[in-house]
Amino acid sequence: MANGEPTKKVSVELLCLSLLQEKDMYGYEMSQEIFRRSGGLLSMAEAAIYMSMYRLVISEQVQERSVTCMVSTRESQACMKAF
């Protein structure tokens, strides 16, 4: 970073799965919740969230309830309990 602070890579998939453990969400809702919970330090573009969600749908970690609403699967719930 330009200001000399170290950067940390954040797994968008892990953030999304974590949020989906609480309730079904739309991508926009997830991006707003990530921003809120990080105190404004982490801002995720909706496109990044939807690309991550697409990968999670392909890997069957989440199911698409409608065009944009995602819900976690039992497999992803078991995986998140390990954290």
C-alpha cells in the first residue's frame, strides 16, 4: 500500500460463506454487511461478490435460490463449523 501499512488478502468466499451461515442474502446485501462489520475498512465490489458466489455455486457450497439470492448448503455449514 502507498501508506506503508501491510495488506492482508481476504477470502471473499470465506466472508460470503460466513454471512450465509446467518441468513440468505443478496450480493448487494453482503457487500454492505462486509463494509459495516469491518467499520468501513473493507469494501467489496458487488461484482467480486457475485464472481465468488458463482464459484461457490459451481463447487456446490451454496445454492442459488433466485437469480441473486444465495443460501449455504449443508456441506458448507459443516465446513464453517470447523472454523
